Amino acid sequence: MASYHGNPHSEPAKMEQIITEFFAKSLHIILESRSPYVSSRNYSGEQVLSSPSPSPSSSSSSSSSFRPRDKWFNLALRDCPAALENIDFWRQSNLEPMIVDVILVQTPLNFSPKRGPARNSSSGKDRHFYGSDTDEFGSEAKSEKIIERWILQYESKKSAGGGSSTSSSSGSSSKRSGNTSSHALYKKSILLLRSLYATIRLLPAYKLFRDLISSAQIRLYNLGHRVSSFVEPFTRREEADMQKFVFTPVETSCGRLCLSVLYRSSVLDLSSEPSTPISPQFIQEYVGSPMAEPLKRFPSGPISQSSPSSSSPFGRRHSWSYDIYRESPSSANPSPSPTYSEAPIHRLPPSSLPRHLHDDTSSVVAHVKNPSYDEYWPSPMFSPSPSPSPPTNVTGVSHMPKAILRYSSMPSLPNKQPRFDQLTVPKELFTLSKDEPGNMLGVKPSSNSSLSFQDDSEFSGAFVLDDEDDTTDPGSRQGSFDLACGPHTSFPVKKSQDAAVGALVHMLKKATPLHQEISVVHHMQEDTTATTSSNLALSKTTADAFEELRLYREMKDSLLKQGKKNIPQA
Amino acid sequence: MNCEVCQLKELDIEHFEIREVLRCILHTVLFHRALGLVRPKDIDLELFEITYVQCGDVELERKIDEKIDQFIDRVEKHPNKKNQICLSFYEVKNKQATWFTNKVERLYWEQWYINLNVAQHPKGISGKSYSSKVVVDPGAESRSARRAALETSLRDVLFQIIRFVNEKKDHIPPIPNLEGVSFPYEITISSSSDSAFGMDMLKRMLQTGHPTMLS
């Protein structure tokens, strides 16, 4: 059976171990089919339509051998890093209840793969960071909604505190005949987990998950989750929308193991949204980002590492690289840090933010709450108004040049003056976005999807490793993550919708000398104090643009001169 | 030892839906009774927005498909309305007195009755193709409504299975081995007219010895 078999430990210890593992397994089952990142289904052709003769090998996708963890409850599951990380936190909590909220996040751009759970939940104070209230930044066209709440708890009969269940059970269990109770508990736990496994696939949210991971279509929603040990009660109205399914508790000699789920039955209404007016806008934006163009611009840049391989089947996965890019500024670019401090961060202690940002597993919910984070999203929805930027916006809009700089693997540059090399980006944006979305999608994946694809294998590799020793080492994970996404080929660019920008862009388009590549490259090589402030250009009038253009010309000339001086030396 | 019996809600299905519906139900039950080490496999139904779980046992899959073939065969030969499939789990006990006759006794501890009402197609049997053709005719709408209703019912049946599994746990014998499909099982088909139905059951009970008589 499992590892408790033949365990010399006492009966209560065995039971506690079973209960602990039960929690871990339950969480694994839940997140495996709710957290879109590690999709068990497209792991390796696991998603078999009911066909008369499914391939025999499909039953053992990742490996034919069973790992020790698989043997618990005789149920072999696929890797789910989200579950692994969360269970580590829970294991320290002395059989506290475990509440897993599955959150539907609706936003045109929120593609966070949700690989990672609410990492913040690993420490008590951070948990407050996630509220179910979604209107804090109501202007954002984004909503989150708890669509499922799984509640696992072990109700100890004797003691009030869950932590003392060991000591309390030692007395009571002696009345029963030794092994039978733990055997019975184990068998019933197996049954309960089988039920959970089947049930979770029948609930409405599963369809969302399935669509998220299986279709190449861009979805306007994502699923997030939050694991905590306390219940944040629903409002009466919320609760009215929820249905409840209570699994029959497993009685033990010293308590009972309870599992129940509150779920929203109307989830499906929300999923039928890909046709909202936002979507074409988004695609344009998405595609118009410099992801593809810099390839041409800096062919020798690090992006060239990403093979121009398979594209379309991985359409959905693009989101992953998006996520990567949302994370990357924190580690790669020192300049955003001021933004964090001045951003209206609520409830989250500043000290925990960097960790959060560095954390590749940070959750959707976190993004929702953190506007500074949002600024890295290429969303028109979140763009500030086209009017002159408020001070906090400076870094927010300035990621366009950052993107460029990143492509050329230059260090981040402080804000100084707008420069022509940055202004060429809007030009590209403009021309690109005129194309058919389809075409654009055709372009972009060449750099992007292959990346994601690599991510996939890299991740699984890393996590398989993690599985072997069953440890959760954020550091190593981060490492493999970085490795996987090494070449930062894509970076979301925010486009102002102001007509002035269009005019400016037009102008720049005609200013041929400005995008001679050689000068751009010179810039990149020469000037480490360059600027990241194309945002200015975005928010200014045509007159301003002309003025800037003139400045650029002068700058270019001077730099070209410098460059000529330096090149012979180099 | 008592035998728990679960009568699953009757489903009104059409001929081309038999295979998917039966697979879905049988595999779901067996997944809940495969208490050995399994690596579950998700299967999306083609006709319905339903995902069920198989326990990833090729042999089991083959057996189930075999039985479904038999069932379809019966339905075609005897187009009567009541069709029942029984999935039974048992323990094998050697009868002391008759061991030399190689007679083993099956102690049934659980039986699942799947009740299907296969509609008779006016156009006759449409063969084995169970593709959901989108036919533009006035009946299309009612057909999709019927399909949706069946999907709901099938989902109900799956939840019925899950509830049953949840509520009844004490009658399950100890897990005999670590193989995925841990308990011996049999799938029997009773496709007979209403009148003969009871007789058929009685015969089967006499043959196998009804578990309640033995307990």
C-alpha cells in the first residue's frame, strides 16, 4: 500500500501522516485541474478524445514508473508545482484547515499562466493581500470572482486545537485495535480522493480550465487560485450564487476528515466572452508590440537564440512569455523600483513586494492589486489617459525603450531625454498594427511560442527534479525559470490611443534617417546613460514631437560623431 | 457481507449515443473501484461537454468496449425498450465442499445497474457512426435540446455514482492487490422484454447465488 505500511510508528502518527498526505493529495488534485500552467492534459497527448482504441502508452505520460508520491492513495498524478509549493506551506501549519479558492479573473490581457499559487500565502501577513473585493481599482476592466471554494479540514473530536491532534488521538486510538483504524482511514481516503478526482472534472469550472489549456484561442479570462487556512466569508449574495457539494466525511477514531466545495454554477456564462469588442483591440496591441520587430532590428541580439520553430499550435501559450515579461523588469531592470514605492500599494508590506515580483509564481490576484505591476502589461485597458502623463506614469509608459534595450541586452538606462531610437518603435508599432491580426499572430509566435515551448520542457524538467526529492526550492526553480526564458524576446508595449501619437508616428515614419540601424546600434553601444522615456513622446502633441525630433537629430549627429571616433579604437 | 445495489437513473438515449454514455458510466464506476495504483486518464466525451476519468488500464478498456459491443448488438437484435447493464463487484471464495469441482463462489458486494432507454430511430439504425451531424432541418433544434437534456441527465448519473461511492464505504472488502483494477468485476447485459426481465434476473441470481442469500 503506501509508505505508512510497516511504519514502526504509532497508530496516531500513521493516521496523522495519512491525513497530512490526504491534504497534500487533495490540493494536488484540485490545482492540477484548475491551475492552467501545468496542464495535465496537454502534458503529452494525454487528452484523448474518447476513441475506440486509445493508445496504450497514454496512460503513462511522463514516466512509466511511479514515484513515491504517486503511491500515496494509489493515485499517480502529474506534476503540479503550484500544489507542491502550497503544500509546503501547509505542512507547517499543524493540520489547519485548507481553503482553496479558485478565482476567475476576467481581463483581456491577464494571461498569467498561474503556475504559481498565491505564494504570499506562505506567510500569514501576506495572505491579506488577496481580497475577494475586486473593485479597488474599479476603473480597470478586470474582474475576479471566486468560482470555487474547496474546504478541507480535519475536525478533531477531542481537542479544540488542530495542532494537538496527535496527542489527543493517542489516547483514544488505543481503544481500537491497532492497525485497523489507520487501514480503514487509508482506504476511505483513497475512495474520497477518487471521488474528488472525478467530481472536479464535472464541475463547471473545469470547462474553463479545459478551454484555457486546450485551445489556441486567446481567452479573456484566466484562473487563479489562493490557498489559505482561513475562510474569508462570502457575502450573502455571493453565497446565494454558490452551490455546495459535500463529500461524506471520513470518520476516524479521533476526528473526521471533511471535504466540501462551494461552486458557482453559472460560471459558463462568463466563459463565452472571446467575442467581446475588446479582443480585436487587444490582438492588435499584442501583435504590434515590438516582439516581432526587434528581431529584424537587432538580428544579432539574444533573441536569435530562440529558434523560429513551431508556431500556431501553441497559440495559447504565448501568454506565458507575457507573464515572463511582466516579471522580468523587477529582476532585469532596476529602474522600475521607484514605481513600486510610489504606486498605491494597499495592504502589501513593501518589503514583501520585491520577493513577490521576483517570484515567478506570483498570482493573478497579485497583479490585480498592484497597479505598478499592471503598468507592464500591454493593455490598452490599463493605459492611463492619453493626456499628459502624471508623474507616476513615467516609468509606466516607458517600457517601450526598455524593451528595446532589453533586446540589445543593454543595461537599463535612466530617464533622460527621448531618443530617436526609441521613437522608431512607435513607428513599427504603427505599421504592424495595420496588418491583419492573423498575420501578426503569424509573425509573433516565431519568437514567442518557441520560447514558451522551451519553457514547457524546461519547467517540467526542473519540476520533475523537484518531485524526485519532493522539495520545493524557490531558488532552483527560479534558476531554471530564468534559464528557460533567458532571451527576453518579447516585451509588452503600451500604445497610447491618442491621435497625436498617430501623427507623430506618421512623421517619424517619414523621417528616414532616424531609423538607420547603424545609428541605433551606436546608441546602444555607446551610451549607457540613455533614456527610457519615450513615454513623453507618446503623450505629447505634434509640436512637441517636432521639437523632440529636432533634439534627436542633434543627438544623433553628436553620437554619430562620437561613434566614428570610437569605432576605430574598438 | 452485504451487497450494496445502486440503480442509476434511467437515461433516454439514441442508438449512436450508447457507446459514449456507457463508456462514461462504466469507467466512472470502475475508476472509483480501482483502488490499486492507477494513473488516471481524462477523457472528453465527443457528444457531450463532459469529462470523465478512466483508470488508464488498457485491458479494462478493452473489456468494457467488448461489453458495449455486445450491448449494442443486443439492442439491434431485440429492439425492446428496457435495457440494463449490470456492473458487479465480487470476491472469490472457494467453496470448501466443492473445491474439487473447481466451483468458485462469487460473493457480490456491490452492483450497479445502468438503465438505458434506447430510442428507436424512425430511420432505422444509423450504424456505428456517432458523429454529431449538424443537419439543417426543423428537428435540429429539438434535437439539440434533447442532447442538452441528456447531457444534464448523464451528469446527474455521474454525480449519483459519486454520491453513492461517498456514502457507502463500509462494505468494500480489503484491497486485495496493488494493481489498478483491484477487485474482480463482471459486466452483464440484460436486454429483454419487460416481462422476461424479472425472469432473467431470477435466473442469474440462481446461477450465481444472490449475495444477500449468502450473507
